[in-house]
Amino acid sequence: MRVIGISGLAGSGKDLFFELCKKELKKRNFNPCRVALADELKQECKRACLELFGINPINCDRQQKDKVRDFLVFYGLV
């Protein structure tokens, strides 16, 4: 197994980069998978974000994510 880490600012295209790489790697018989550190955090905060902001942090657009980002960061630090 090989691990490639991708980092960048919010909205910089990390997921897009992964999707493009995934296509190419699958052509070469690799089985890539995406693991994001914030995925579990967003899942844990989903109910609170829906109640407080009416936003699902797992499936939201950039503007909505900007509205819940401070809450997610605070929760992640606790």
C-alpha cells in the first residue's frame, strides 16, 4: 500500500485532484481510496449543524461550508 497526502486551503481543489488521479490510477489497475481527516468530524457534527444552521456539513456548497467552518474547527479542537 502507498499513501499520498494532499493538503491545501479550503476550495483549492483537493477533491478534484483526487478524482482526476483516481481515474488515471484505475486505468493502471490500482484501487485508490480517499480518506479525509474531516470526514468523521463532519459526521459527528451533522446533527448539530442541521439544528443550528440548517446545513448538512457532509453535503453542502462552498457558501454553506463557510457558515459552519468556525463551528467545525471549534468542535475539532475540543
